Amino acid sequence: MDDSDSIRATGDAGVPPTGAPTIAEVIARRLSRRALLGGMAAAVGAAAMGRGGAALALGPASTTFAEIAHGLDERDHLPEGYRSQVLLRWGDRVAPDAPAFAVDRQSAAAQERQFGYNCDYVAFLPLPAAGGSSDHGLLFVNHEYTIAGLMFPGIGPGREAALAASAVQSAIEIAAHGGSVVEVRRGPDGWRTTAGRYNRRITGTTPTLVSGPAAGHPRMRTSADPTGRHVLGTLSNCAGGVTPWGTVLTCEENINGCFAAPRSAGGDAAMLRRYTIAERAWYAWPRHFDRFDVAREPHEPNRFGWVVEIDPYDPASVPVKRTALGRFKHECASCVVDGDGRVVVYQGDDQRFEYVYKFVTRDAWDPADAARNRDLLDHGTLHVARFHDDGRLEWLPLVHGQGPLTAANGLADQGEVAMFARRAADLVGATPMDRPEDVEPNPVTGRVYVMLTGNANRKASQRDAANPRADNRHGHVLEIVPPTRDGRPDHGAAEARWEIFLLAGRPGVDAGARYHPATSSEGWLSRPDNCAFDREGRIWMATDDAGATAGVADGLYVADTTGPGRALARLFYQAPIGAEVTGPCFTPDGTTLFLSVQHPGQWEGSSFEAPATRWPDFAPDMPPRPSVIAITRDGGGPIGS
Ligand code: FEO
Ligand code: CA
Ligand code: CA
Ligand code: CA
């Protein structure tokens, strides 16, 4: 989600970090010198366009579908020859004993067993019993946030109105955060969900354990949990990752929205501010539940903002907050196994002027020893990125006692370095970025893509080579090139190189927009957020809030990452009005693409009674429902090729 836009329930102005020197006035030199690998230049809508329909010329792109046209309406759109199916909607049955959804008779008890709100990250996990088939597996889906004004009658549009939610409605909202595990199967009629034994909901009240350096820390203790090791639930679950051992990492992002910290609250005001926990929450929760009121429970916010590991294959497993990976507004946690067997987890902290991180495990992953892998994420080193203007990337370790990470600077131990990773990253001089969202390795090339949604607050004097535009409202995509060792990308290395992959925005309209020169008038994008890679190594980029910045619906765009079509973006999917596209996920065979269509109808003035769209049901009494869709090709075959 976007926490910085006026139509969103925010209140979060973003706090520019301190102590991080910004390298200035450098960009133009680097951009013009390197000419953006692959011959990119300022793009100028070069492909032929069919009016109101498909762009005709493919140019050097390797994808073969007929590109759709930018637009904005109540429905979603795909190229000819592709179909989508609504697989899981808010309120659909997840647990086998879940009641059918009744929008006029909602309860927390029902929501705890039904598909949550605002689906985001999607992972497809093959079932060993199904032989690893791409037609039968588990979906893990995140539920990022709730919109009371679209979920419940009588609330009305806007963020002020949402604060009027009742205790019952607030409990439903808390039950609508978290994640869902759902067994899915593809048959002759398409995809279906199954009420299988794996199906479960994880919510804002599911018992959860804490492990790693912050477990049991005095600043993790509350009146309900004097041990600092047992947290009720996971909240604000945005993107995530899958570990090599088959567990899911779900990432707690905009947790500031859950808490209210009145000025009189006491506690650590500087750290509350650093994590943008403000006087007002986005939700009514602090009025109804003491733990969200920082005046009553000063440490509860420290228990959120983590990466949470869940074993989707064991419905009785207890989710674990892996604190070694740091606490911030986690977008994602993308795992890759390094040549020496250590696991590297790339992470973005999604806020303006925040950082890109990676965690490197101390020990190697052992495919033959599940027990040994169980706590692999508890031991290792968190690093934060410094992007040098000469194309060098330095990974700075965040280790207590090293450099400025000392008690004198407010970090008493490694638990506090993890808990206040933003502070630690400020101290070591990380590079403040334009809202890091997904940070994902391309499994074909080993290059790592950093999706930067944008940062309209960046001033000209704050530009650097990796964030080259002031007032960057459209965002950009960076590419990290790890060094190689024994012919393989060395993700654990202390340094890497970086390049700009594309600069988003409307070519010829928005200063500095850059794609492959053959990009069509439909291929430009605004506000890249999540990404996924297909079997050819192409990048599929989902956008967040292009309606506010460019007046078009959010969509899913694909571009080659190598070859003559590199950075030639093409529009594949257009979302319904108000919706953000999240969680792109391919089945291993590449023939199904799952997408989360998040917050359809979230638009100025839109409410339960009068929503901007009623997608996907279009039933007169049903508000829009965030949903996961499954996209396939008529007659089968890999998506995009
Ligand atoms: Fe929840 Fe950073 O998007
Ligand atoms: Ca976002
Ligand atoms: Ca996101
Ligand atoms: Ca992703």
C-alpha cells in the first residue's frame, strides 16, 4: 500500500532520517555517461497504436501478446487470448468450517476463518503429494490493511470516518489482517479452492512467537506478555518471500497505522517518531483495545514491524517473528541461496528516504536437514545498502559494538539494533531511497531488482545517482549486479554494482522518464511496487497508485531484462478503479499468473453505499471485494511468451 497519499488513511508524513549524508548533484553525469545499458534513451511512444485497443508493434520485446491500452474504469482488462478467474475474494471460505460470507452480518469469529481484506503477497507452494505439480498446491496470501468505509455500512469515505468504527468492527478489521493458506487445484474448468487440511487463517490475534536477538528484550515486554516472547498476531502484512525450505516469510509493513501515541504517552518518543507512530492511528483500534494505545502499552509497537516465518504445510505451526532480520516497514523478504549455501534475504523499507537491506545467514542451508534449517534465520548479519555515485554498492553490517552502533548512540545491544534498525542504518550512513518496495533477485540472471515507488518529497539538493530525480512521483527501478564467484552470483558479498533499469513516468511529459526507446504509448508506468520474474527472466512490474500520479489505472507491465528488448515495458493487465496490483506470482510451469487486486474502489468519495466500483461481484448490495485472480491463456501455455 501507499502510505503517503491523500486519499489513503494515513496521517503519516514520513520522517526524513537524520545522520545519513546525502550525496548530491551528480546524476546527470552518470546517466548520460552510461547511456543506461542496452541503449535506453528518453522514450518517445514509438510503437504503432490501435486506437482504444492494442498497440500493434512489438518491436524487439520478447513477449507476444497484443498490449492493452491505458484506461480507468470499473473493470479489469487483459490482452486478447488471456482470461482471468476470480479465485479468492474477501470473505470467501478459508478454514473448512468457515461460514459463508454475509456482508450484512459480519463478525470477527467468521472473519477469522474467511479470506481477509486487501490481499497482497501471493506465493504458490507446490504440494509434495501432488508431485510438485503446477496444477495443485497451496496459496499463501497476505492481507495488508482494512478500509472500514468500504467494509461496513454507515461509516462513509475517508480516514476521519474510519476512526468511528465500533469495537465489533475493529475486531473484524484485526481479523482481516494477516495471511491465508488455501489449497488450490486446476481442473478442466479452471482453478478452484479446496477446503483442505492445510487451510488456515493467521490474523492479528493468532499466537505468535518471537525469536532472534530481540526475543525477550525488556523493550519487547508488555503487561500481557512479561516474557517479551509471545505476541498476539501479525499485522499490516504487505509482501513477503518463500524460504528454500518451503516456509513463507510475511512482512509487517505500515504498523504505525495500528497505534496511537498521545503526546503524554511517554516511552521512547524519538523511536516512536522514527517509526512514524503518531498521535492518531489509521484505525479505531486504540479506542477499543488497550494494546494499541501506546500510553497504556508503550512496548507493543516494538512487537510489530518484523518478518514472520510461517510453515504453510503444518496448520498447527506457530508463526515466528524472526527479529534478526530487523524491524522496519518491511515490504518484502526475498530469499536466495548463495554459492556457499548461506541464505540471503533482500528487504525494502517502504517509506520515503528509507533503506534497502539484506540479511545473510551465518550458517548454510542444508536441504537434507529440516531441523537444522528451522532456526537458520535467527543467526546472521543484517546489512544496509549505501549506493555510491560511481555505481558501487556497499553492504554495511549492522552489528552492535561495530562503528557507531553503541549504547552511547542509543543502541544498548543487538536486540535494539534489530528493533531500531532504522536508527542503526542512519548511524552507519545508508543511502535514503525513494521508497523501496520489492527487492527481488531474478532467478535467471542473478541480478536483483529494487522497485522504488517514488518520493515527491525529494528536493533537488537531495538527489544522488541512485535517486536521480527531485519530486520523484513516478518512481524508478534499480538493478543490483552482484559479483560472481565460481561463475555464480555472490549475493553474500560485501559489495556489488548497480544500474538504473528504468525511470518511470510519462515519456515527454514527466522529466527524466526513461525506458527502451521502442516503448509504446501504453508501456510507460507510474509507481512500480511489486515484481515477479517468469521463466525467461522477464520482469513483471505491478504499480501502486498510478491513478493519483498519472490518471490511469494501476496495472501489470512486463519487460525483458536482457537482450534487445531490455526495459521495453508493455502493459499486460489493467486493474479496476481504485485498485492496486500486488503479489504477482507464477506457477512453476509459468502457465498461471496469480495476482492480488488490492483495494478495488478505494477512490475519493467511495464508500460501502456508493463505491467507485463493485468489482468483482457487481451485485447491487455487495461492495467491491479485494480478490486474488488467476490468469491463464486460452488453450494453455506460458504467460507472455
Ligand atoms: Fe504495502 Fe509497500 O506496499
Ligand atoms: Ca505500495
Ligand atoms: Ca507493496
Ligand atoms: Ca514480488
